Amino acid sequence: MWRALWPGVVGLVLHAALSPLPVRAQGTPTVTRAEIYRRAQRLVNDGYGTEGRALVDSLLNATAPRSADEAEVLFWRATLAENWDQAQRDYMRVMLEHERSAFAPRAMLRLAQGELMRADTAAALRYLERSVLEAPEFTDAKTLRDRIVAARQAVQAPVAAPPAPSAAAGTMAWSVQIAAFPTAGEAAAFAAEMRARGYETRVDGTTAPFRVRFGYYASRGAAAAAMEAYKANARADAFLTQVPRP
């Protein structure tokens, strides 16, 4: 029954969203923009993505171009987008067309998070640096930027040459190191993310930096081949290191 009534409900909400100046008449409450966003998000969460995004599209069609309201609607449409390409397009519009909006630094943070998911830390840092520069009070961007910088510094820090395995032949192996973090929690989260992408990652070390690695290879050549494959697939840096066999 609910599914049968739903098109009518969506139609009523769309009608309210399309009204540029909602009118309160005969005790009927005005549907606010925030309420429409909440309804759209609920629809998307409940599996009615097309209907939820249609609500936000209707608001965008009724909003003046380059206005402060347009920045807000674009941000919401990006948040509820069906895929990252659509979300990225609208976040970019907020950043470029509404650079003075309060939503611009938030859009840059979302763009940075998207680049991190694609393992492009350089691009992520560019968005975060701009966000911090243009909105220094936006602490979320600054916190994420500082964490990325610390992690990159840990990865790039010089590592002491491992001892020659002559006295313990067969007890050492080669591993591929792909990241290092200042906290164990961050390292574990990244390792879990990479395991979901098919890499048998682990966290090595009991003190900072906590290193994320994969593989125990008998030869440097085998480890190098695995490293190059990782670089090509993940588009990220990595290097080889010798570790004790488990």
C-alpha cells in the first residue's frame, strides 16, 4: 500500500520544492529547504535514490544561478549523488563558482576525501591546503591535512639498512611497504581498507610510525614485481624492506 501511495507523496513534496516562495495558507505548514533535504536523504537511504535526487534537482531548478542558495543545493546534490563522478562535478562547482560560500571549504574537504579513496594523496593535499588557506577556521580540513602530511613524512623517513641475513639465512623476507601512520588506529583502518581491495596487508611495529605492509617474499625480485603491480593498480608510492619471517 505504501508503494502505491508513494508517487503521490513524492509529487506533493516536489510541488513544495518547486515553489520559490512557499505560502502558508489555512494553517498548512511551509515546507522548508532543510526539511526537503532531510526527506531527500531519507528517500536515498531507503532505496528510493531516483526520487530523493529528484527533490534536490527540483530545488536547484528553482534556485537563482550563482546565489548562496545554489551553493547549498549543489552541495546537497553532490552528497546524495549516485556515483563519485556526479558528486565530484557538483563539489567542483561549489568550489569554483561559490568560492566565498561557507560550503566551499566543505566541498574541498569532500574532494580531498575522494582523492584519498583513489590513493592520490598529492591531489588530496592540494584541496586541503586551499581549504585551510581560504577558511582557516575549518578545522576538519586542517586536521586531515596534518594527518596526511605526518603519514607521508613517516613513509619518506630514512630507514636504517636491514642487517645482512648471512647469520640467519632463511629467516628474513622481503615485504612491500605502502604507508605509515602516527597512530595504530589510522594504520589499522588503512590496512583494512586495502585488504578489502585485495591486498593481504598488515600493520608492523608497536610504536610510531606504524607501517602498513604486505607480503613475505623469498627474493627481492619477486617483491619488486609485486610492488610495481601495486603502484600500477593503486597509483600510489611503495618501497621494499626486509623483515623477519613470521
